[in-house]
Amino acid sequence: MPQTIVTEELEITGRGGAAKPPSADGGGDDGSFGASAAIPQRIYVTGITIAMGAILMFFMALISAFIVRKGVGNDWRAFELPRILWLNTIILLASSATVVLARRKLGREDREGFHHWWAVTTVLGLFFLAGQLIAWRQMVAGGFYLATNPSSSFFYVLTAAHGLHLLGGICALLYVGWLRLHKLTLATATEVASLYWHFMDGLWVFLFLILLLGR
């Protein structure tokens, strides 16, 4: 008799009488996801804000070392900053204006205008990096190398660190402007990339003033 009861229960289960356990990803049988499974777009803005905070702390540590080292010892040798740095600064500030124009075009659903100004921003960023390389060559021509003096060492370190972070921003501009987005909407992607780009611009102005006044 017990065997008969067990057999009947197995037959009921085999006919679909028991409910299937939920899938591990929280979706239904058709592979769809619930609202809780989607990643909120604002989390990307929060993420880039945290990243910018970490980058700022890194550069503040370098600047603190710059100030302390300048005040210790008598081996600090002042030098004339390459004049092209002024042009580079203007180029980078102009790129902040063009990225604002690009976002305005996107807000008006003018995709052609958006891609135009987004491309201009990317090109200006490349011009800035090229200008920084020219500044390095001018430094070398003037006899100032990485190991020549603590002052020239900090110049190379600060400009190189900023250039690498800006290169990351250029990669982000290229990704947002010309590659297919998967998890981010275009509005969120442009907001995140713009925030980072404005941050890099402001950071360079700050570093330029430090280098200019700390000679």
C-alpha cells in the first residue's frame, strides 16, 4: 500500500502537478528578467564619481610630494615651462565646450550634430596629447630630462599621469560615439563620458597652475 501511494505521487509530479523552482537569475521560463535584475543607469554616474574621487586623491598625493620636495634641500632647479602648454590648455578648454554642444544636440535628437561635435571633442583631445609630446621634446631640447632635476622629474610625472588618464577619456569618447552600447543608454553614456572629460580638463588647469607657480 505505501508503494502505491508513492507511485501515484510520482505520476502527479511527472504530469506537471508540482511547480518548477524559480531560476537562479530571477527570470521566467522565457528568459526574461524582472525589473530588479536590470542595472539602474544612475549607478554608472555614481561609479564614475567614485573613480574621479580616487583619481583626485592620487594627484593630490603627487602634488603634496611636489610641494614637500620643493621645500627640502637646495637642489631644486627652476626652468621655463614650454610655451605650447598655454596652447594645450586652450585646446582642452575648447574641448569642454564642444562636448557640451554635443550633448545639447543629443538632447534635441540631432544625432548628426551630436556625432559632429563629439568627433570634434575627440580630435581636440588628440591634439592636446600631441601638444604634450611636443612640450616634452622642447624640455629635452632644453637639457631637462626625467632625471636631470627634481623639478623636471615632477613635470614629467605629472604631465604623463594626466596624459594617460586623458587617453582613457579619449577611448571612452570613441566607444560612446562609434560603438554599440549594451548596458548603457546613449544618454547615460554621454553623461558619464562628459563628466570624466570635464574632470580631466579641470584637473589639467589645476596641474598647470601648480607647475607654473611652483617653479
